[in-house]
Amino acid sequence: MTLEEIRQYRRSLRAFERIASLQLKRCCTRVTLAQCLVLLEIEERADPTLRELATRLRLDDSTLSRTVEGLVQGGLIRRRQDDEDRRAIRLKLAPKGRSVCRSIHAENDAYCRRVFGRVPAGRRRAVIRHFEILVQAYLDDEAASAGGPS
């Protein structure tokens, strides 16, 4: 890639990050952005441990613990000791948390439907696939970097 292509990509990525961040903030009016991300991840993972969640969200334990505590206090999630490993804490959505997730999904689904309505119908699947490829490339690079210098 040329330097100009890299810079063009980075400009587009910054614009996308701003748009995605603003959309998440708009749909997460009942909770903070961090709480929104935690709720959606708990919903997707169904009863994850605190450690699994920290790894998945790439958050340190103290940051995640504060966010989880706020969600517990707000009645959005429940935590319990793992049956097999008493040191592990499992997290589960409470009914109020499921309701918040439904609201977040409804708003984001409507937004994405509008956005994808602007993408030619024949190219929508390709956009999704290419986005998945890009995300996987970032994850692969992160995993390789975590392994130390290569």
C-alpha cells in the first residue's frame, strides 16, 4: 500500500469511528457507553465470567468491575459465583437489562437498515463480508502483537 492509501484509509476509519461512537451514544441513553457495551456482550455470550468479559472487551479488571457494579446496582445484571470455579464470577442479564438490550438493538437495527438502504442492494453482502475480513485482520494483528516481537 502506498502512504497516500494508508492515510486515506485512516481518514475513513476515523470518520467511521466517530459515526459509530455517536450512534452508540444515541441508542444507549439509559446507560453509559461502557455499560452498553458490557450489556450487549453479556447478552451475546450468555452467562460469561467476569474474566471472559474483560478479555473479550479488552478491559482491565478494575475498569470492568466498576462498570459491572453500576449495572448490578441499577438492576440490569446479576452476578454469581461459578459453580465449578468458586473464584470466578458469572454475569447474567436481569429482566431490566434484557429490556435495555432490546431497546439498543431496535434503535441500531433501524439505523443500520437506513444506512444499508443507501448501499446498492447487490453490494450489501460484500460490504458485510469485507468488514468482517477487516475486523479479523485487526484481531489477528492484536493477537500477534500480544505474543511479543516477531
